[in-house]
Amino acid sequence: MLHRFALGCAPRMMNGTMVNIESYELDLSADIMHAFSQTCRDGAIDLHIGGGLQDYTLQWSRNGSPYGAQVVTTGSDGLEDLHHITPGTYKVEINDALCGSGTAQFVVSLQSHIVTLEAIQGNTFCTDYSGRPYYGASGDGYIHIDVDLAGSYSLSWTGPNGFSSVQEDINMLCPGIYNLHITNAQGCMRT
């Protein structure tokens, strides 16, 4: 999302010369990396600043409270970004070296759609060889998923009668509730 601020300055001295700047623009945009879980510090805001006059002074806040280093003066890309952050609403106030200022707000939320359910067989049964219900038997149920995560991760399924698996797709299932736990490379878990 691009935030564009039309700015104007009163005439002022710069390097010993009176400069009259009627108007110019300051642009802010950001690439957002949403967090894996509420507690995992793997979100990021990669801020892009254009226009105005370098150096820029930034002040970040999160959910209305001051956040991190309060004043960052930068003329190079990278120092204005936030990394290793949790979900929340982040606001940045920026001033350029002349007289321009602007405020932009960015929301880091949870990554969505990390697991897509491809197929499930719900009418399962578990019987012994004589056809009677038997909870120690293998069933004909299955769950097939697709995980969409960058980087490495591990899976852990749990289910009825002590069922567990670390496979992405599980089969030979008896009726019951199956829980999937995903742990990313930073050790953050999501169920």
C-alpha cells in the first residue's frame, strides 16, 4: 500500500541560501511479512521511502505504544525496517531533512491459509476381521493436506486411541478428531 503525502515548506535557509519550496511529495510503502503465530517474532515490515529529502527521522509505535528504537536517521535502505515482530498494528511517523512529515499505519497479522485441506474421507469405520467395531484396527479414513510455508517446518498429528504421525498426509484412520500441530524453523507452533 502506498501512502503519498503532498508536502509544502515555508522558505528556509539551506547551506547559506534561501530556498523556496512550494511543494513536493514524500512516499511511504511497505512489504509486510505476516507472523506465523501470536507469540512468534517472525513478522516484518520492509519500509520503502521515496521523495522528500534524506536523511529521514522515523518513530515507530505498536498498538499505540512506543516501539523499538524511537529515532532512526537513515539515508540507506534497511535501517527503517522492523524485523522479528509479532502481530499488531504498527505506525510510523516520518520526517525528512527539510520540513516534510507523514504518518502511515501497517497491520501485521497471522499468516493465513498455511494449510489447505485437499481431501478427507469422513465415513470411516474400524472393524475386526469378523466385522465388529474394533478400536485397535485400521480404518479406511484419510486426510490429505497441502502446507504452504516458506522455510523448513515439522508436522505432528494426534488423534483417537493414541494415534500420532509426522507425515503430511495421514490414512488408515478410524473415526475421531485429528489435530495437526505445525512448528516452523523458529520453533513456533500453530495448531
